[in-house]
Amino acid sequence: MYNYFEITKVLIIAPLRVAKMTWGQEIEKWDHLKHLKISKVLGSEKKRLEALNTEADIYIINRENTEWLVNYYGRAWPFDMVVIDELSSFKSNKSKRFKALRKVRPLIRRIVGLTGTPAPNGLIDLWPQMYLLDRGERLGKTITGYREKYFKPYKRDWQTGTVYEWSLKDGAEKEIYKQISDICISMKAEDYLEVPELLEIPVEIELSTKDYNRYKKLERDLLLPLKDNTEIEAMSAAALSNKLLQMANGAVYDEDKQFHIIHDEKLKVLEEIIEAANGKPVLVFYNYKHDLERIKAYFKNVRTLDNESDIQDWNSGKIPILLLHPASAGHGLNLQAGGNTIVWFGLNWSLELYQQANARLHRQGQTSKVTAYLLVAKDTIDEDVVQAIRAKANGQDALIEALKARLKELK
């Protein structure tokens, strides 16, 4: 901007919390960036318009407002450089944010994507992200062409013929890495910084015979009668998966969104882990609102992150138990000063959320080994989720290793 005069106006698209706090905080930390003026395009439409009309070098907007911004400017798009923080949040070619940014992509001279999870569900996720970088030069102009070239149908709905899962053709993985290697590099913090170990410990929890039988009945019959003539019903495979995850955690919602307690086994084990921490802060990731309510009722001195002062209190060691949902705390939060113990009260299927959430503590600046306890109800869907996350991680690690080779070549 000021050395080579190649760009004049920068837009940063980021998760809301990161847009609000992290980018501004980081700019203040670096002497060579302090002269750059930023404008945060956040809040109500009136506030966003005021921010856009403020003279600045860098404009920061949350990704949910990407479509609004594109519609506002149209062909008069003023940003000649765009940085997408968490590029993998544009991994769906059907999302509104992807379609919007695609419209103005020809008007962007320089674009940079940042992500720690480039392929959270496999290499099929790469096409939309790469398209935003090179407009289809490397992996093709369409997602259909990309699939036909590198993938083959793996799972299909035989009634409709729709393919809902793809597998790689022989040699396709290596070819994809080769195609994108000139514009992608990968750096892992542990390769360049002294980052303490992350120790992941599954903690097996055995349900009582009664509670386990209720779990198996819902799994088998898709229907579970409860007291007061209430029934828990799962009308689809996705609904069943969701209900079973809830039951493994200890409660389940009915059709009126009221939850019913099934067991307290995970709460008891969480209590043991907190006691073993011996007063040291514990970060607990929950999956459902009923998890949050039950944990709050079971423990004293628990807090959630509602504003920046809560972050400061956590990092100062003033919060003994911090409750977070991984979707709201998955990106950009620096919590490593506050503790080194994580408990996953309930898991979900997203590798991206899992890795990003753990990275709130396991990151540069952490001085102790980080321990992540995964509460896993024995012989339930919890075990399937752990296996799925590990399988996805293996595929993503292969991609990152291939891109790291490119970085060595550049050196």
C-alpha cells in the first residue's frame, strides 16, 4: 500500500468476534502497522454505512455481511485487495457469501485467504476456496467439472440418484496438491515456534443399564416414550444423530424444544476433572443449550464469554470454569494465558470447530502442555464422532504436509 503502491484500499472479511476485536488488537501490537487506519464495518446498517464513508486504509467486516456489502457497491466495488480470514467458511459454493464474493471477484486485484482448516470435510471443500483465489484457473471453472475430474461417486441416494458423498480417484489427491501448490503454502505453529504439546484424552463414560436401554430404544425405534405422555421422535437420519448426541450428553429436546434429563454421568465426570485441576481454570466446550443450563445448575462460579472484559478476566485467572460453545469461540480468541485444561462435554461432527476451539488454548504464548478431555459415552454415537474427526484430521494433515513441501521449495 505504501511501499509499492500496488493497492489502495483493503477489505478484511472475518468471523464477527475476530472482526470486532482481534484485527484491531493485532495492528496495535506492531510498530510498522500503527500508522494504518482501520474502520470496522459492523453493527446496524447505519453504523456500517458510516464506517464505509470513513476514510481508512483497512475496512473490516464480518462474513455474514458479505452479501450486503456486495449488493451495496455492485460494480462500483472499491476494494482492490481482500483478505478472507477463515477462508474455509467460504467452502460451500451454494452459500450466499460465496456467490456474492464471486460476483465482484473480477474487480479484486489481490486476494489472500487464511485458514487453519482448509479441507475440514475432505478435498471436495477446496474448489470454492480456490475459485475465489484464482477464478478457476487451477481446479476448474465449475464444481461439477472439479468433481468429474478428481472424484467418483461413493454414496448415492438410490431413490433420487443424488450423490451425497464422493471419493477420490486414483492419483487425484497428489494431482490436486500439485495444481494448487504455487499459490498455497502451509505453516504449522509447532514447526516454527515452541508450542507445548496438545494431549487429547478420551474419557469413557458408562451409562446405567436403564439409561443405555433408553438410548438404544430411540436408536432402534426412532421413538422414545417419556413421562407425562411425552415422546421423543426422530424423523430422519440427521434428526436421529442429533437426538442421540443429546442423549449421550444427558438430556434431549422434545418437539416443543423443552429438554428432558436422561442422566448426569457426564456432569459427574466433569466434576472429577475440575476437582483434579485443583483450582486451575478449566475451559468447557458444550454442544447444546441444555448442556449449558445443566452445567450452570450443577456448578458454582461458572462464566460465559459475553464481552472483552470476560476475556481479560479469564486470562487473568479470575474465572475457574469458563463455558463456551465452539461455534462462537472457534476463531481468533486468545485465551492461552488463562489455563491449559479443556473439557469437551459434548462433541459435534465438525473437525474445523474442534481444531479451532482447541487452538484457543493451544497456540503461541501458551507455556504449559494443553490437555483436552473428550467425554465419550461408551457404545454410543460419541465414539463414532471421535472416529470421524480423527479420519478427517488425517486427510487434512496430508494436504497441509503437501503444502509445507512447497514452502521448503520457496526457501
